[in-house]
Amino acid sequence: MNRPPLDYLIDYLRFPSISTQSNHKPDMEACATWLVDLFREMGLEAKIHKTKGHPIVLAKSAKKAGKPTLLIYGHYDVQPPEPLAEWTTPPFEPTLRDGKLYARGAGDNKGPTLAHILGTKKILEEGELPVNIIYLIEGEEEIGSPNLEGFIRDHREELACDIIAISDTIMPANDWPTLTYGLRGVAAMELTVRGPERDLHSGIFGGAVANPATAAGRLIASLHDEKGHVQIEGFYEDIRPLEKWEHEAFANRPSTDTDFLELTGSPILWGEDGFSTFERVGARPTAEINGISGGYQGEGTKTVLPREAIVKITFRLVPDQTPEKILRLAEAHFRKHCPPGVTLEIEHGHGGMAYFSDPTTRYGVAAKRALKTAFGKEPALIREGGSIPILHQFHDILKTDILLMALAAPDVQAHSPNESFPVKNLESGIRLHQEFLKELAAC
């Protein structure tokens, strides 16, 4: 049945496909089934592959010799919608306002992925695909893709392709064609600072035993100097310097510091001294405190000396830095700076390497031409601050490069209340997919 593209997206967004919450397992399965039904309606071979977690959807066209093969990756799982009170309309009741469709998962990643799917649908309605195509849509990206690497290894022959395309990155400005050639990596760590065996009365015991919350604060303060430089010994030693053309690309981004500041709601921009805003978030590593807890958190005052404090940290990494080394250096730093009177437990979390690709290859040039045709202007070349750790598994197992073509607007509010996706980006994404397939066929 032929329906407007927006109708498909509205149906897709109604699924509360929250991968991190076990009570939504039936919704995850229903969403995967919806995708399979859509692919089959289009005439593609499609199947649900069960994993130890949530299912993976795999769809493909009949493979024809002499045509390049494109693999499109995306994810149908979404972040939890909380805090619910901050949503203007319910997160799983898609609502159109001022040209944007508001719902959890609209920009990350259902809208961009569906644009690629509907682009193929439109081509098939008019004739034959100019390339062979594979869709791999997973349901665990928001929880670190724990089962995807094994799936790629087990199905590497079935997934063999010439190039991979992903639209799970952000444009630097609204409606601006974008080829992201680099993403930062990530390394996570959690510190637990322990003191007394229970919370103590801060009047009776304060000043006689060490306070874990104070000790945690001192550890946090040891991370940076007053100019924003990370103080971990050896933290910067493996960084790959920027090429001349990269400096030019950063300087020519179609957005300004003012635009960026407006998105944050912060009073000023601040970061590592000696670098521009976009160099800081795209090409420099960082150490960020993601959460602090310990002691009384309720209303009013409770005069306790807490038994423990917890600090959650992530490091964003750039090419040639490895999560293992950074976590090792960070652990040595925190143990060296741990104040007396407390014990320090350190747990290493997930990690992923930075990704870097050359935008001047024949496929990179094809992507830039398609972006220009679809959007009517020269595409921006950017390095983005976020991370997609699975990129390295794709690259290493399938031995192919990855093109990151952004379709989400900078104000999409991914992971936040009132997430949205512009309707014009859905339409532009469908055009981009069609143009990209033509360009690939001509390579």
C-alpha cells in the first residue's frame, strides 16, 4: 500500500522500543516485526534474527553481479523518555508542530534510518535498484550493541559489501548537508570512595574521620587545570595532529559559536585553552564528570558524614588514543591523588576507539556529490564529538569504510525531552538516498 512517508514515520515512532528497560521487550519485538513487514512490502528479503538480547532485523535485495553493494546500518531502539513531565506532548504519541515531528526516537535514530528505507521503497516503485542493498537495523545501540559484533562475525559473508552508510550523526546547522569523517571514541570509569562503615553524625564525628564526599571532590578537582587541560600524565601523548585541510574544514563550518551556545543554554562557552569550540568537541579528547552521588539527597538538611561517594566519568578520545591505555593512566592518576583516610575502588566501563575516514576516496566523493544534489548546497565536512563504538567492528570485520551522512538537525534534542525530527529532513533524506545510490552505481 502506497502511503505518505510521514505516515510511516508516525507508525514507527509509536513503538516504545526502549532497549534498556526489560518491561519493553514485547515492544522491541513488535517494532522489529513492523520493520520486517515493511521490508517485505517493498519486495526485499527480510528476517528477524534473535540474539541474547533484542532482535536484529536484516533485509536485502537480490544480489546482482556487477553492481556495488551498500550496507545501511541503523537502530530501532530508543532512550528512556524520562523525565516525562518535561515533554510538551507524550513521547510515544508523535505530534507535528511547526514542521517537526516530536517523539522519542524521532531524530535518534528512527527518522534518519526510515529516510534510507523509504528512499529504497521509492526507487523500487519506479523500477530497479542501481546497486545491491543490505539493511542491518539493530535494537541495542542505546545500550552499547552488546550482541552486534558477534552477529557481524557470524554473518560476515552475508554482510559483505563495498561501503557502509550510517545516518546517526548531527548536522552543524539546520538543513545543511553533512559528511562526518570522524567521531570521538569513549572510555568509561566509575570511582567509589569509601570511608566509615555507615553514615555518621557530622557534628559528633566531623573533623575526626575523612569525608568520602570531600575526598571525591578533591579527585574531581585534580582532573583539570584552570585552562581546561586534562592533568592525567600521558593523556595527550598519542594524539594525531590535524591536517591543514581539517583546520580549514573546522574554520568553514556553517555554524558559529553563538549558534552552539544557544543550543546548550549555558551562560558562556568554555573549554581547553588554545583551541576553537568546534576543535574542542571534534578533535580534542576530554574528561567529563557524568554523575556524582553520596550522602543525603532529600529535601532540607540532614547533618551526616556519608559512608561513600560515587563519581561516574567518561573520557572522549581522538584517533590513536586507546580506551585501555586512557583508563590505565586515569586509574594511576586517581590512586596517586586519593586523599588519606578513605579507600578508592575503581571500575572500568565500556570503551570504543575513535573513528576516522578519508572523505576523498571515490565513495566519499560520491557521498559529497549526492549530498550536494539532495540539499542544493556544498556539504560540510566535520568531525563530531559523539561516539559510535560499533564502527570499528564494522570496519575491522567487513574490511570496508563507513560514510556518515547526517540527517538530524542540531536542535533534535536526542536523549532529551521533546526530541524531534524535521519533516523536511525526512524528505531530504529520501532524496539523498536516491541520489547516493545513483552515485554509487556510477563509481
